[in-house]
Amino acid sequence: MSLNAIMNSGISAMLTNQSALNVTSSNIANVNTDGYARKTVDFSAVSINGFGSGVEIAEVRRITDEYIAKELRLATAGSEQYKAMSKLYDQLQSLLGDPAANSSLTGKLDSLHSAFAALTTDPTMPVARKTVLNEISSFGVEANRLLSQIQVLRKEADSHIGQEIETVNNALLRIHELNIEIRSGNQSSRPVGDLLDQRDQALAEISKIMDVKTYPMTDGAVAVVTDTGHQLLDYQPRQLVYSPAAYVGSDTIFNQITINNYDVATKEVAATGLPLDSELTSGSLRGWLDMRNTELPNLASQIGALSAGVAEQLNAVHNENITVPPPAVMTGVNSGVLATDAHGFTGQATFYSFDANNNVLASHTVDFDDLGTNTMADVLAEVNGALGAGTLSLANGVLTMSAQGGAAGIGIGQDAASPSERGGRGFSHFFGMNDLVRADIKTSFATGMSAGDAHGFSGTTTLELMGPNGESPVSMTLDFGAIGGTMADVVNAINSNLGPYATASLDASGALVFSTATGYAGYQINVTENSSLRGATGVSFPEMFGVGLRYPADAGLGFTVNPSIDANPQLLATARIDPAGTPAITVADNRGALAFQELATASIAFPTIGGLTGSTVSLGDYAAQILAKSGLDAARADSLHSDRSALATEFQSRMQEVSGVNMDEELANLIVFQNAYNASARIITTAREMYDILIDLV
């Protein structure tokens, strides 16, 4: 070997070991850096014409395990999904409070039942009456507060969605740029380990938000796809597009998240893209979506159903009772009923007029079974013929009863043996003649209509079947002027258009019930457009039958005591009509108060709604079921977060074992490379001394 070859070997060895020392020092410096993967140096012998000529660095290798990295990303997505849900559930549990506390829904109902129990002792006491009204109002305030705060939490979830989409978009563009640099580095044989670390950190950011996978492309670049296969990045990046809602209510329709193409040259995002919501299976984005679209609306529906049940039971009892002295006029709510409609009642109701001493002046019992299929106009005519023209009137869906012929007051009583009933409600209750409680929407959609009844609607209503992620596989427009005249025609039109996704039916109480087909659990009927009206009543098809996203959740909004009763507690109806009595009604009669008290243990049928299985229980027990289910859902989210977090921690630990920096190992390498560097320097020194000797010989 020539002296030149010896010199070159020494120089290559010194430079190579110097680079190895740089790599080792970088490892040591980044021992505590998150996302840093240790680097190792692979050496390669240099030979010229078969003779050894030194050493070179073949590769600065980044130590990692792609399988563990993949599983870590998926485990992280699962952990972050339930972390997001737990965050909102924690806030929700604070809102709901302790079920045993007086401030909770169950506590409010217990206080209300206690107030009714106190009222039975002496219904003449103004304080007892006012206490009852205050407790009803207190329940309404709590229901309204919870429903309003649920929408606030949905708005918070929606804001998180917007923020995290921005994070994903920035990370995707960063990965795209790093792909270009890594490809260029590999082509020019430059080290790219630090670039790979940066790319993995960007992938880790995305994996917290959504479930993603990667696959290799040419020259070290990677493509990014969702776990279900939607492309987020290949040779061109995509961007997620979403606009958070300005206002969130029970009927808010949120935009879907879309994956849109992105032009890196013009930095413009395509106007349309593929929907992403239903493709997400984990990640914090999935958690926020589930809370916003499913979990929180389900709870709102449960509270709405409870509020509707409370209102219906209070109004049912109040309509069976009468105030003392009796009112001269009773005006109902808009029932949507027309004078030409079949009356739809069974059983008997008695209509009374009273003199100034609360004695029965006149009465008339209507046997609806004997009336057969006659209309509401026939009912009005019969009562007016007996008690005086104008006693009953029906205008624009609102029934009014007025004292006529010198009478001082009026009232409506139920027959004890065969009470009147339509859709499960008595005559007075059905028309809301003496309601105690009011709400923003109807609290019962048992219309009492049958398949052969005229639907009475004009205009159109557009319905769509909407999934929990904004999917809409089918929609239809009901043109009431073109589908036939009966409710059976309405049901048939719905089924012929929504099938095979969903079916509608009219149940025994006249409520319109929608059932989704297998595979469409969690889908709901949404109303996108509506111009329908029932005659001159002003009641639309969705309002009449409770069709749309706001039903029954909004039954707890505007839940208040009838303002006239709230202003005058003496109007609280606690007496019953005694036709043979003199007087027929007395202020000391506590039979009505006892009926209110019995609501504490009365069993009420609640349907399956919002994920809460239907049951026949008391109002208090149903409220307890709501709180219990919410608590269990919160505990489940917290438990799943702990499980997924433990799994992610395990994968992180295994990755650290592979990629983490071991200080003992690096310090040992430092000594090895330092000694090799010194030895290389000694070779160069020896070669130089030999050159000096040769020169001296000359």
C-alpha cells in the first residue's frame, strides 16, 4: 500500500468517525426530546481495484418500528376519542348535579309532590297554593336550564371540531412539504432522519384527532389515509372543510366535514369534496361528533320527554278539576281540530253552567258513543242547544266555552263510569280548556285521528331521513293537495317514498310513529321545508304530529305555569263538581289536590327515546332513569378512555424501547468513536512522518 493510500484511509476514517461522533452527540442532546428517534451509523469499507482504501458512512439509520408506530397512532386515536367525550360528560354531570340534591330533576319533582301533599291538608291556604305554583315553575326553570346548557355544550363541541380540523389541515400541508424534502434528500444521499422525526410528529398530531394510516411511496415519501381508506395525502395534499354553526339549537343542521382537493400552487381548496363524518371511527374528532350529534341530543330528548310527561299529567288533573268560583270563560289551546272533523271521542262528558252561588244552573251530558261518527260541529250544536247559543265555539282550532243565559260560570266534568277520551285525553284536556302548564311546543301528539279521517292539510312538507353524521339517504315532499284526502293517504305517501329506509304508521292514539329499517338505527326524520297548514288553524303538519328534530326536546323550553294562574293562585283548580251538592263546588274541596298528590306514584308509559328504553314508571322514577343513564354513559366514556390510554401508553413504552436514546449505550459509542478518531489521526501522523523520512533521504 502506498503512503497516499495510507493517508487517504486515515483521513476517511477520521472524517467518518467524526460524523459518527456528531450523530452520537445529537442522540445524547435529544435524550428528552419527544418524538425523537435515535440514529445509528452504518459503516462501509471503501475499496479501489480490490484493495482497501478506507471507510465511509453507508447510512445514518433512524431506529424505529413501523408496526408499533401504526398501532400507537390507532391506540392514541381511540384514547383521544373518549377523552373528548369525557370532557363534555364531566361538564354535563356538573350541570345535572347530585340526584339526591333538591336542585336536581328528581329533587325538583320530590319538592313538587311534597307541595301537593301539603295542599291536600287545606286547599284554601294561599301560601300552599303559591308554593305549588312555585315548585312547578322551579321544575320548568331547571328543565329549561338543562336543555339550554345542552345546546351550549353542543356549540362547544362544534367549536372544537372547527379548531381541530384546522390543526389537521396544517399538519397535512407540513407532511406534504416534508415528503418533498425527504424525497430530495434520499435522491441526493443526504441524511433525512431529522425530517422523518418531524414527519412522525405531524402524524402524531393528526392521529390524536382522527384515525389515520400511512403507506410508503417512492423515495421515502408516505401517503396518509383514514382508517377506512379515504385519501388525505399522496402526491397532493387534501384539506378538510367545515364551517361551524353560528347558532346551535335542537333543530340545527350541521354541515358535514368534507375532504377537498388542494392546489399547492394556487393554495386554493376545491369547492366540493367527499363527506368524512361517517368514515371516522376514532380520534377526538369522532368524540366531539358523537357528543354533538348523538349523546347530547339524546339527553335533550329524554329531558323533553320527562317535561312533556309532567305537563301532560298536571294538565290532565287540572282539566278534571275546577276553580272556585268557576270561570265565566275558558279558552283552550290550538288543537288543530276543524269543525268539520269527526269528533273522535268516546265516553261521556258533562257541560255545566253555574249561578253566582256556585250551584248548577244547567247541565248537559254528551254521549260521544251515541253521536257515532258525527263532527265537532254536531257536538257544538248539541251543547249550545242545551246550555245556550254560543256556549261552545271552535275558531281556528281553539275551543272556547262561555257562560250564557244569565249563568255566572261554566265547567266541564268527566263521567266517572265512562269518561270521555280522545287520544288518551279527556274532552277538556284534549282542547286544553283548563291547562295548568304551558310549553313552547305541544306536549302530546296523540291527535286521536284515525286512518279514515280527513287529513285537512294544504301545502307541502319536505321530509328527509337524516343519520347521526348528517347522512341523508332519502328525502320526499308531501304534497297534501295531490296525495288523497285521508290520513291513510298521508301514511301511504310517506311509506312509498321513504321505504325501504323507514316506515310511518298511525297508532291507536292517533300519533304518527316512524320506524327505521335495519341498519338505520339512530336516523331521524327531519323537516327541511314546510308550507303546510291545517285549514284556518295555522297548525302545520310537523307541529300537529311532532315531526322534526326539535320534538320532543323542546317540550322543556318555555315550561311555565299558565300566566293567569301564576298571577292568581286562587285559579289553581283543586275542587270537583258535585252535581247534587248545594253548592256544587266548594273552595274547601280537596279532591283535586288529592288527585295531584297521587301523581307521585302514578305509573306513566314513556316510549323508548334517546337511547333510554321505554318503561311504565312514575315521573320521579323516569327522572332518576335519565340521571342514571347519563351517569353510566359518563362512567363508560371515562373507563374506555382509561383503557385506550393504557394501551397507548404501552405502545409508547415499546416504541421508546426501540427508538429511545439509551445514555449508557451512547456514552459507550462516544468512547469507541473517539478512540477510532484518535487512531485515525495517529495513522495520518505516521504517514506524514514517513513522508518526512523519504524527503530527507532525497
